Amino acid sequence: QVQLVESGGGLVQAGGSLRLSCAASGSIRSLNTMGWYRRAPGKQREFVASATPGGTINYADSVKGRFIISRDNAKNTVYLQMNSLKPEDTAVYYCSGTTYVTMNTYWGQGTLVTVSS
């Protein structure tokens, strides 16, 4: 089992920045890809960014050039630096971790990011 705990959400004005953190515990050696998803009000959950232990990174087109994902393997933590925030970035942000072999995906409880215009 893997536990994921997010932190760092909050209220920010458009154009501002926030950094989200996600700390993993439990069977962390089984973790492969870690990433971030978000669910905006009234919408489906969508992919934001992901990072593998080896450094392969992917972003959704909507956040490319504004968000930066990073991973500290020694601290079992993944970060999401969000810059130039827009009101449409308002959502609950979820950390995810997918294991090797079994490809199980674990989720954090979510952290709310609200961007005011």
C-alpha cells in the first residue's frame, strides 16, 4: 500500500504562483510514475503532469510553460510549481502514484486551488 498526502493549496490571484507538494509513504519502492491530476467544478478529472523516477516528464497542453513538476526521490516527494495561474486552473488537485508491475494507482485526498480573477 502507498499513502499520498498533498499540501500547498490555497487561494491566489490570477497571475500568481503556488507550489503543491505530495509526500509518499508506505510501499514507496513500488512507486513508478507520480503525477498530478485536477478536477474543476462540474468537470471530469484531468491529467496535469507526471514524472518518472528516471526523469521522464509529461505535461498537459493547458499547463505547459506555466507549471513545473519535480520529484525528489530521496524524500519520496513530488512537487508541482504553478506559475501564471489563471481562473480556469481552479480545481481540486490530486497527487497520484502508479506502481511497477501491478500498475496500481493510488490517490491523495486532494488539495483545493482557487484562482481569483
